[in-house]
Amino acid sequence: MTAREMMAAVLDGREPRATREQEIDLQSAILSLMRNRSGKLVEVVYPASGTGPVGWRPAVQIEENLLK
């Protein structure tokens, strides 16, 4: 999931609608949070084409711990 997709999910259905500046601020905050937790709680997912937005997913360690 990209930071933009996460931002859209957070703001989905909220009233009043966020301004574009607020959307950009939230997207930046989410991206910063993901980068700070990279390798600990989340891992980077690179697109197969090598171009485009970088996605994020839960780290494998977390998924293994949830299964126990």
C-alpha cells in the first residue's frame, strides 16, 4: 500500500472534505512514519517495473508473531 492509498483510506468518508494541502500534509506524515519504522514494523515493497511509487507492508516478523 502506498502512502497515497493510506491517506485516501484515512480520509474516506470524512466530512468536511480535506483540502488538497491537508491531503499532502497527511500523506507526508504517513510517509515519514513508514520510513521511520522501515525494517522494524514495515518493509518496503518495490514495484516490479522499478519505477513508480514505493509501497509498504507489515514486516514478516510481525506476521509470524501473529500466527503463534
